Amino acid sequence: MDFVPGATIGGKYRLARKIAEGGMGEVWIGAQVSGALVAIKRLLPDAARDPHLVTRFRREALLLGKIESDHVSRVIEQTTDPEFGLLLVMEYVEGLSLADLLEKQGTLSVEEVLDIGEGVARAIADLHRASIIHRDVKPENVILRRLPSGERRAVLIDFGLARLLDPAEDQRGKEETLTGITRADMAVGTIPYMAPEQFLNSREVSGTADVYALGAILYRAASGRNVFGEQDDLAYARQKLSDEAPPIALTRKDLVAERLSAIVMRAVKRRPAERYEGIEPMLKDLAEARALARPQSSDTDAPTQAAPVSSLLGSAPTQLPYNTSAAAPPPASSRLGPSASLQRPSPALTVPMPAVSDIPDPGPPAALRRPSPAFGVPAVAPHAATPQVIITPPAVAPTVAAPPPIAPPLGRPPGVSFGEMPHASRPAPAVVIPADAVPRRAAFAFGLVALGVGFVLGFVAHAIVAGGAP
């Protein structure tokens, strides 16, 4: 049977479609009997005749079986099928490769680069903890898996060139040691992302080679170009061996961009001793830079924002006098509305406000002012010992020749009992009599009295004069 869509492997997997092909193998999407998708990697018949390629293929299964990581593709099984040869069945990581994303967009934002960089660094860290060097970290081997939350998770795949650092453990796995697979004079990897020392001796590279590869990926993603630009492989390798990487060119100059630039340039140093000594310190710097770039979540308990009370009601801010030597600020339970607490910015005094539901409807909007000391009318009945705030509602067009307001009985609005007021739990604030209304009334009354007295005196004077006439 041919390796074609619809073919069944071992009664467990059904082939769907081919997604990748190389000189030594091909990768297909398949489905398990349960319906779960898998990736099936097959060693091509011609490559299966090369014992070194066979050993490398089996090594990939051995190494992947050692890893448990959310950022590394998981091996399901490695098998030899009588019809199809050597097969490696892995979980299918659904998503766009980083190479495809960069081809579409050219460059990524600083935040995207940090996000992807931290994910790849976590994958490399999991490998290094298992004594595995990947040696082929490149955009094509980074899949961006879409999570149910909508976020993307970087997953590292393809371990065909990986190196196991523990030869004793390698022997226990009954696999040929890497010395028999990769000669000292052989360079393995992808040139733009290979560390300089990997050109000279791929067999002896350490974890700093993966550090360089990740730095080169981030350089490409953030700037839109490879470290040494676009040139043929031989010229690229020579320049990488002789020159330091040119500074990365970013369009942004803020603190986060500067942190990213510093991380990348340290990772792509020509000499391994000048790079990060391992992936863990690089991962730490990436995580800190990403945390610096991440906006604060609205779910966190952030401090209450200070704002003028009048701005919350729609009117212009009003400068209010307050006494810093007054009583201590009121308890946090003082609120404006059902769920918001307010505080004046330091060093201003925090002032309690009555609940909106406690303020009666006075009819047409009118300004409430701090009462004149002469009349002693309280602005707010509760919290008498605390300085009070006078609120000016939104401005309303003035009524022409409006009569002065008449003061209702103190303690509650006219015609409404406390039992009739919704949510009433305390006496409503009294309506304040404008201070200038009383002098006008007094003048009017005084004028009437003076007019009456003058009329009486005039009548008496007229009677006296008339009575004395002959």
C-alpha cells in the first residue's frame, strides 16, 4: 500500500495530508481512532538505507521521549511498520510556524518578540535540563499554537539534529553515540541561526549554541533582517566567524525596546564566553522585559484613582477650601453611588460624601452652597465633625426673574417623609437658604413699615393742622 491520504497504519492511524517534506523524510497529519490529530514523520526509503540517518531518526524519538514540556512537541510512539518503514508518531501542534508569520508580516512588535522569545527559551530550558542540545533552533521549527484563551504558545519541534550531552545515558538507551553520527568536521544546522563555533565543530557545541540561535531568531523577528543580512551561505559563514553582529535596528526607543535590544545583542556575541552562560539567565531577562511590557490587568486590585468629585458629576472642577487640621479622614465605607469610593489626591484631605440615594430630588437643579455661619444650617447632617464638600451639579440655563428659593423645614424635603424615600437610612441633607435672600426680605419689610408709619404720621399732622384752623 502506498503512503497516501486514507491509508491506515497499524490499524491505529489514518493518513490525512502531507504537511512537510525534506531530503530524509516527510511529515503527514493523521488521526487516531479516537479522532485526535497526530503528526506522523516517516523516514523515506532512500534515507532508510543510510545507517547514520536511521540512527539519527531513532535518536529523535529517544530524545523527545525524555521531555515533558508545554513548549516541546510530545512523542506518542516510534515504530517500524512492515509496509511504510520507520515512523515517528507525535502530537500534532496546530498553528502557524514562526517562519510563515515572519514571511507574512516582515517584522513583529517588541511585545510579540518578547512573548515568542520567552516561549522558545522555556522550550530550550526544558531540553537543557534533560541534557539535550537542539542544534537547529530556527523559525521553521517554532510552531505558534493557538490556545483556547486566544493567546499563542511557542512550541519547539524537529529534533533530528539534537545532541545528547550524557554519553553514558545514551549507551543505556542502546543508541549509537553522537560521535558515530556527526563527524568533527561536519557542520549541521541552518546557517543564519547557527552559532559561529557550530561551523567549526558541531559535535562539541554546548548550550550556548542554542542561546545564539534564539538570539538570531529574535534579531530577525524584531528588525526584519538576519544578523548579517542576505548573502550566500559561504559569505555569511565567513562574516559570522570574523565579525561581531551589527547593532539591531529597532524603530522604538523606549525602555522595553532597549531591554530587548540588550538581550538580543548579548545572545548573538561571536564568542560563547561573552554570551549568556546558559539559557536560564536569558529566560529570566526575557520574562522580566515581557512583564515590563505587559499592560496592568484590570482585574488587579489597583488603588482607587483620585479625581475631583465635580468631574464625576459632569461639571467643571471647583476649588474648595479645606482645613488640614480637621478630624481624621472618614472610613472607607463613605461612597458616592453604590460601588465607587473616592479620595482626594495627597496631600488633599479625603472628604466623605453622602450617598446619591440619600439626596432628595429638589425639582429643577439648583446650586447647593456652604451655608453662612450666621444662619447655622448644616450642609450634611451626618459626619458633623468632618469638613463637608459642596457639590455644584451640571450648569443649567438660568430662569429669568426666578423667585428666591424658600427654605423648607430643616431635616427633610417638603412633602416627603423618610419612609417614602427609597433606600433612606438617615435624614436627608437640608436645603440651604441662599445667604443673600434674607437681606432683601428685611429691606422689603422695613420699607413697608416705614411707609405705614409715614402714612399715620401724615394723617395725624393733617388732623392737627385742620383742628387749629378758625
